[in-house]
Amino acid sequence: MLQEGSLYLGTSRNPDDSLNKAEYMALKYGNRHGIVTGATGTGKTVTLQVLAESFSEAGVPVFASDIKGDLSGIAAMGEPKDWITQRVQQIGFTDYAPAEFPVIFWDLYGEKGHRVRTTVAEMGPLLLSRLMNATEAQEGALNIAFKIADDGGLPLMDLKDLQALLTYMAEHATELSSQFGLISKASIATLQRGLLILEQQGAENFFGEPALKVTDIMRTTNDGRGAISILAADKLMMNPRLYATFLLWLLSELFEELPEVGDLDKPKLVFFFDEAHLLFNDAPKVLIERVEQVVRLIRSKGVGVYFVTQNPLDVPETVLAQLGNRVQHALRAYTPREQKAVKTAADTFRPNPAFDCATAITQLGIGEALVSTLEAKGIPSMVERTLIRPPSGRVGPVSDAERQKMMNLSPVAGQYDADLDSESAYEILTARAKKAAEADAAKREAETGAKADDSAAGRWTLPGFGDDPKESDGERPATKRAGGYQRETVIEAAMKSAARSVATSVGRALVRGILGSLRR
């Protein structure tokens, strides 16, 4: 039943429950994106596993988040179970065989996978504002902070670097406002408190070095299969905003780094965004617009994005319109909103005269779904009521020992597990402050010594008559400024040095992309 250039999803049924035909997804349309929806317990995770296995077998790398830990079983050999045997016989899947797939485990906390990090500079102000739930004024202040850092050669690697820069901005708000526009000290203070909250929530694990290279989630094995990168997200889901922001950042990195390739025979990478509603909940309009733009344009870079969520209403219509491959599991229609969701889901399919789509959605069994994929010339196929095939890998989580063994044999073992702390904004500003403090101390010491010499002379001197010791050495007496000498503070001296770096780096500003991440 397996076909070259296509992924077998399952077998559709006629209204009388007799088998209709095998349902496939054309591999060359895998980058036209897709969506998997359905209520809890209807089989979304198994469908996600089937898709990930199929893409991997076709040589396409996959990235997916593992919310409950169940998806990790894809790395282990499938085990015989009654429901699997029954489904295989029911759909006539004669080519079914248990298998295990190449998996790389990732974890922001480094507990259930290799550490995955990015730098504050690479994330950019837009996504960081989203992570901190910043207001428009606070986002403006954050944009100024990134402008100063980008232009001034102040690398923002981790949260302490950004904290040091915000401290500078707060102490020099008046001076900087004349150059960049109004900087509110209240906004800066709120951002600083936001950073403390992020640290308490564990976000400091995400920011630092070495930063993740997107090429490491686009690997293939020696036998031609695509590696499946699985992000352990059970702990990460305790901070839903961090989870959504991380996946959005990764999508942004793919968009900015990958070259245009047009339409290929198969995607270069497939990206599964589980619990997709977290991405769009309370998101500002500008962010949704840019996500829509990324989804629309990343197709030409060979990346397919698949949203997995309970309700099709979780995804904005502008984004939903970009999703060509659709798998709809059962929905319940007890409330007005649920009834609206059923109607929305039914209206997105190409109708099948054999059954009523809206009615079928509420009557689907576990592991059954309405399926519509793109056919020749990218035209959506007629929706079919389909029994999804069982996965070949294990259904259920791997043990801790199995996970650790796979991590030890991983192709990225040892690359991301240790933290690096290179010189960045915090160290640069600290060094400048120390240098300014030493210069200030030396100047005060020289002034004190000069006053002591004058006092030790014990007599009046008449400048211009040759009895001033300083004049006898060819020196002219220093003239005190009208307002008296005003000593610079250590912070002022350091930050003026930073400002000079900004002024001399015109033309070296870094370029940022659609979602604010750095473009290399």
C-alpha cells in the first residue's frame, strides 16, 4: 500500500462502513503546511506520530514538541497491541511492520534532552516583548535597547546582559531620549521586573551559549531517513508563553537562515507546532500578521508547518487559509462555541456528496478523521472519512534509561550540554566602569597631591614674578571652570564610553528579519 512519493495516512470508508480507498499525502506538497485538530482523546498524538514517521521514512527531517511524553516512543521499536492488530486488519494494511526511528531529544532545561538555547540578541525585541507581555511603551524601550546594543558592539547573550543595558538606559534616560525618543523610566523599571520574573520561571536556561544551530535539527541518517527532533515540553508547558515564544523563534530562525529553493520533490524540514492555540492567545495583531507572513513565505524555503490543536478556531483565519493538508478528528458540539467550531471545520473542506461533513465530525470514532490533502496542481482532495493507520514505532513513552542511552549515542552529544560565558555586554560595561573608576581615582589622587604641595610651601606666591614653583618648571597654572569641577560618576563615564562606541559604529548595524531575529 506504500507508494513512492506519497505518505500513506489510512483508508477511507463509505457511508455503509465498507472500505473505500487508501488515502495519501503527496510528498511534494508536504511544504504546503497542514493542521491536525480534534478534541482530547480522539487520536491527534497518534496521527502526529504517523506523520512524523512517514516524513522520516521519506528522508525528511522532522521537529516536534512532546507535550505529554508520549511521542518519545517513536524512538523505540513498535510493540504488538490488540488495537494495532485490529486496525491493521480492518484497513488491509499489508505492508505494516514495527520499526524504530532516529530521534534527537532536546530540552530547554537539559533534563530529558540536549540543552537548547538562543541568545537574547538572536531572539530580538518583538519576540522578547511577547515573552514578557510588554506594553507598547515597554516594547518601544526594548527596541531602543536592542538598537544601542546592535550598533554599539554590546553582545546581548543572556538576561544579565540585558539587565545591565536597561540599568544604563534608566540612569541616562534624559540623555538618550534626545537621540532615540522618549524613554520612560517607569517602562524600564517594568522591563527589569519582567526579567526577574523570567529568571524565576526558568527562562535563564533558554538564553545563553552555545546557541542552537538550525542545521542540527535538519539531519539525515546514513540510511537516508530524516532525523526526528523531539522537544521535551512537559515541564516547559508550565510556562506556556515561553513554550510558544521558543517555537516561534525557531520558526523565525528557519525562515531567516534557509535559502529560497522553490518547489522541491519533498520538504527540507517539517515543523509540528503542538498546542498551537498558545501561539495566538492574546497575541498582538502585529505578531499575528508577521506569523501569517512567515507561514506564507517559508513554503518556498522547503519547510512545512503543521499546527496541532483541539479547535480549528484556535488558528486565525488568515493563517488557516495557508494550510493545505487537513486532518480533522472528532469534535464535540455541546456549547455555541463548539457548534461554531464544527461548522468552521466543515466549511474548510472540499465537500463530499456522500455524507454531511458537519454531522460526521461529531460522530467520528477514536483514530478516525476527516482527511483532505493536496492533489495534482495543488487542488484540495474531496474530504474522506478515514481510519488512520497505526504507527510503526512504540505508542507510549520511552523509559528514562532508554532516553539516556539514545542521548549518549546522539550525533550532537556533548555539543550543547555545557554552558559557555563569553565576553558580552555585561562584561564589557563592567570593564569600562572599572577603567573609568581607576582613572577617576588617579585624578583625585593627583589633585590631592597638588594641594598638599601648595600647603607645604608655607608662603604666598605671586604668579608672573617667577616665584611660583609650577611656573619655574614651565607649567601654567590650571584654570578652574566657572561652575567648579563636577566629577563624573563611574556609571556616567562608562556609559559615555558606550555612547561613543555607538556613534563610531554607524553603518555596522545588524539587520533583523520579520520577527526581529538576527539575519546572518
